[in-house]
Amino acid sequence: MRQRYRYDKTLKQVVPLEEWLARNSESTNKAHYVIGDIEPYQAVTGDMEGKWITSRSAHRAFLARNKLVEVGNEKAYMTRNGGMSSDNPNLMSEKRHEERICQSLMKNLEQLKRR
């Protein structure tokens, strides 16, 4: 039967892995990670307007009933017009896109001419 070994610096010899782990590894207790519930908040719209929502399940149900979507830290331009609004700095006009393609083609042509 195969067995794994590890060098123990304190004993200055090779010992079975289980023995080495018993001596050198920190004891770790495996446990489930439990996330606490949300802080209660007062709804400002929908069927619960002015009422307190006190749990995650109530929050999810509230969003579903009122067809609401929870928005995080997205920029406003990403939520308008599917991210296609004119103030989105990531969008490029067709003219600008064509200019970049032409610049790239000219650069590649110059490199080919130099060969």
C-alpha cells in the first residue's frame, strides 16, 4: 500500500504525512458560512409603500410582485437605452470606428511595405 511522507524539520527525518499534519497543521474547524439577514428598510414604491420589509425573502417577493430590478453600482448610462445612450463613454460612433479601422489598415500596410 502506498503512503505519503513529509520531512519534519524538528525531528529532522521523514515521517508519514498523517503524523506530520497532526504535529504541524493548525486545527481548522470546518463550518458553514451563514450570511445574516438584511437590515429592515421602508419601501418607497410599489404595493408595500411606507411599510417595512424585514427579510431577504420578503425583499425578493416585493421585487418580483412589483416587477422591480435591484440595481447595484452600475453607471446611469448603462441602464438607459440598454447601455446605448449618447453619454456612454464606451460607445464609439460609426465614423470614429471607421477611422480606427482605416488607421489600423494604414499601419499594417506601412509595415508590409517595409518588408
